[in-house]
Amino acid sequence: MTETIEIEVLGKKDTRSGFGEGLLEIGKRNKDVVALCADLTGSLKMNAFEDEFPERFFQIGIAEANMMGIAAGMTIGGKIPYTGTFANFSTSRVYDQIRQSIAYSQKNVKICASHAGLTLGEDGATHQVLEDIGMMKMLPNMTVIVPCDFNQTKQATIAIADLEGPVYLRFGRPSVPIFVKPDADFQIGKADTIIEGTDVTIIACGHLVWKSIEAAQELAKKGISAEVINMHTIKPFDNKAVLDSVAKTRCVVSAEEHMINGGLGDSIAQLLSRSNPVPQEYVGVNDTFGESGTPDELMKKYGIDTANVVAAAEKVIERLVTGPT
């Protein structure tokens, strides 16, 4: 039976702009919010905050480790610092400072990381971090959030100001469809079920949420009912959403713009291995660095586009029927 799944699209915009708008809005609401940037104000859309609150904006320059140390120190005086740079420089370059000065000390720093994953595009492998979710979720006390579109990134940017403790907020460069309502209720640690289904569960984060929606639409045409879950918070993880869904479908696909090792798929597998082992397929980058190219070209080459989600769903359903091979 062929079905049609309709998802209202409200436009198209990059998630980093959602961060910029959210930062400005929370800056107006909370005078303790300050912003620090490592020489990438325009790229992270932090210009509006700088213009509105120049006394609360700090241009640190290309000195990311110093930025993290300054941010940690600001929390002692009651400030809520939002740091901004590319995801690679927000994690790999400064991991020691984050671990020692922020996570271990439970400092109230919001690490805001743009241009994550392959969709950074033409800047190439040195800038395309694919390990950051794993690195950050392994740190005790760290909350990890990967919103899916412009509106949800804005909502998450605002919400984390009220969460006491360190946060890693990951977003991206390219324009992507907007499908989260601007007035949607964003709850840290609470996944959103976008499409209900009975044959296979697809759990995604970030840019792969829209790809998973597209995959569900393609699967519906083939008579396959896919449940799509937007797991925007990687830590703390919404165990209940996963377990409730796989109790119906008995199989799952994880989809993420991240290395297969250490990311969303690993969190799902750890949960299921302890609670309800079912067949799982991974859509993610398989133990390799990226390269220069357009976002669409790279997502296709590295196996994280809509067609890959469809193929993974069909494969995991087949495994459920035939058993392990």
C-alpha cells in the first residue's frame, strides 16, 4: 500500500543563523549572558549580539584555548558565557581546557560549535570534525545538543541559558529545510517523534533528521512504515523514546553527520544491548576523514544522504525477518 507523508516546510536557512538569533534573544532576556568569539563573528552570526551588547561581547582572536579559560573564569562571577568558533576548534583544539577547566569543574559554559561535520564543505578535512559528539558526550557533566534546523537551533540556544552546567551545542553551515514550528516546546533530553511508524525506527540528529524524513517518505511509497525520531539531545539521552519505539518496530536505524564510532548510533546500541537487543544499522561516516567538496557531494560519497537511510532501513527490516547472517 502506497502512502504519502506530508511535512510542512517553513523555508530554508542555515542552523548557525538560528544560533545567532537565539543568542541575541537570550542576551536581551538575561543580562548575565556574555559572548566570546575566536575571530569568526560573521561565520557564527554573532554580529547582532556584538552590535546590541558591545560591552558583553569579547573578541578573543585565534586563541581558542584562551577563550575556554576566560569563559570558565567568567562563570565564577556569575556570567553565562557562550563561546563561538568552528566545531573542530571548539573541541579537538581545546579538549584539555574543556576537560580540566569546564567539565571537571562543572563550569556554566555554553560551547557553541558551528560548521560541524562534512557539510562544512569546501574547507576540507582539516575543518570537518566528525568525532566531536563522541568526544563531548564522554565528558562527565557535559550536556550535548545537536538541533535539526534553524528554529530548533534558536530554541536550543535560548534554552541552555537556564541549564546550570557545561553544554556542547553543535550546528552547521548549509541552508536546510525548516520544519520545526517557531513556537515548538524545546525540552533538553526529550526526543521529538516527527513521524509515527510501525515497521522500522529511524533515529537521527542534526542535518540527518531531514534526510530521515525524506527517507520515510520514500519508504512509505514502498509500503514501509517508518517512525522518525529527532534525537536532538545526545546527552542526557532519551532512553524511553528509543525503547518505546523499538518495542513496536523491533529494528532501528541511526543516522548522523558524524563518525559511526562514538556518536548517536553508539548511544543507541549501548542502550539496546542492555535493555532490548534488536537489529540496528548505522548511517554515518565509516572511520575516515572527509575532503573538500559541496555538502551534497560529500554526503552522497560518504554514505549519509537520503538514499543511504532508505537502504539501511530496508536492510535492517530484512535482518529482522531473516535473522543474523
